[in-house]
Amino acid sequence: MEESEDVPKDFIKLKSEKLSVDEVSELVISPYCGAVSLFIGTTRNNFEGKKVIHLEYEAYTSMAETEIKKICRDVRQKWPSVKHIAVHHRLGVVPITEASVIIAVSSPHRAESLEAVMYCINTLKASVPIWKKEIYEDEYSWKENKECFWANPEK
């Protein structure tokens, strides 16, 4: 494979179906890269002593996709050796133990892909209009990300 045939790509998807770690990691694999780093955010069964039944996510889809594209551009500026980036986020109901978000990044060496994955998830939580509702046994709560810039005007 010629390197020109393996041009850097961004794979962004917001969907209500179950996310696949295999699918996301396969998107970023490249013969030019020795590292694929993954972050998988899953639904846990508790929050501050309350039993969580499931999570529900809503998004302003077109704006969320635009913001994720900006994150990918930023990653490529900060880590020019990054080859492919995949960001898949689930919408709707996400049961306990299932993935809400999967981020994968490939690069020639591990340091760049690991740093880029951390940057992606932290920036996604801070800037992308995706909202989480935690459903407990007898109540629910909309959660804002502590990192979210519009929730904290002092930042």
C-alpha cells in the first residue's frame, strides 16, 4: 500500500445503536502505525451512592459533529503524526456496562496516540453539546460535565 492510499481520516458517528469496539478500532488501523489507542466510556451502575438503572444521551447532532471535527483538527495540529481518528458516541438509552463513547487514534508511536485519545475525551466532554440523563431507581438527574465551558462561565 502506498502511503498516499492511506490518507489520514476522521470517522465521526453519533448513533442510537450499540457501539462496537472492534468496528471503531478497525477504522483506525494503518500499516504505517504501530499504535492504536482506545478510550471506552461505559455506563456504571452507581453514582454518589445511588443505583443507576441506565443513562440516556441527547445531542444537538449537527453541532456535535461540527465540534468533534474541530477536536480532530486540533489533534492533527498538536500531534502531526496521528493517522486516523474515530469518535463514536451513543445516543438514547445506554444500559449498564455498555459503551457510551469510543475513541480510537492511530499513530506511528504510542505516546502520540495515547495523548491524543486523552485530549479527545477531555475536549469532547468540555465542548460538545451532548447531554447525559442518569436514571436511578426512583428519580433521574440531568448531568452537566464539570469540564463543560458553557456550564461554568468563570472558566
